[in-house]
Amino acid sequence: MIRRRRECLGCRHRFTTYERMEDIPYMVVKKEGRRERFDRSKLAQGLLRACEKRSVAAHQLEELVEAVEKRFLETPARELTSREIGEYVMGRLKEIDKVAYVRFASVYLEFEDVREFTKEINQILE
């Protein structure tokens, strides 16, 4: 809880206000329906892995993680599906670095074999 001393600009009366940080966490609804607390570091680690040895600036990844958090703020239910997050991240990664996009997509879309990689790469090339 945050305690603040304030002053009325009209009558100059001083008073105290108390502010509380929101306790309700952002939630991610997984494919099987269970809910999990949104973990900013988990998303950042996945992006770092996808962008490893690529020329992607750290500030670009930070902006992407912040953009996902902003999407949570825009939803009144304070939750997003993992699909919404994954598709949003893939769309943004495709603009930033296509190789990082394919790496992220391979994990997110659970590629089973080389044909799925080839299909995704061909879609990028078109």
C-alpha cells in the first residue's frame, strides 16, 4: 500500500490518501483450458531463444514483451489465450526477423518434421 500526503489546491487543506497496487494478476488461458499466471520472463526467454545469434536488438524484444503486456491492459477480463499471444508475437517477429519467426513458430506451432518447416518458409517467401 502506498501512502501519499496531498493538499487541496482550493482550501489548502492537507490530507492523506492510500493507494493499493492491483492484486489480480494477468492470466493466460492455455490450449487445454487451464489458466496460468502471465510470466513476462517466460515470454522474454522464449524470444531470446528464438533470436539467438540473430541481429535482433534487445530493445526490440523488450518492446515486444511490453506490447503483449499492453494487450492485457486492453482486455477487461485481464486474460488472453495462449493462442492470441502466440499469434501476436509471431506476427511481430515476422516483421523483425524471419529466421527468429520460424524458430519461434517451430516451438509454438509444435512442428513435427521438416515438411512443416518447409511449408512455413515457403509461406514467408511468397
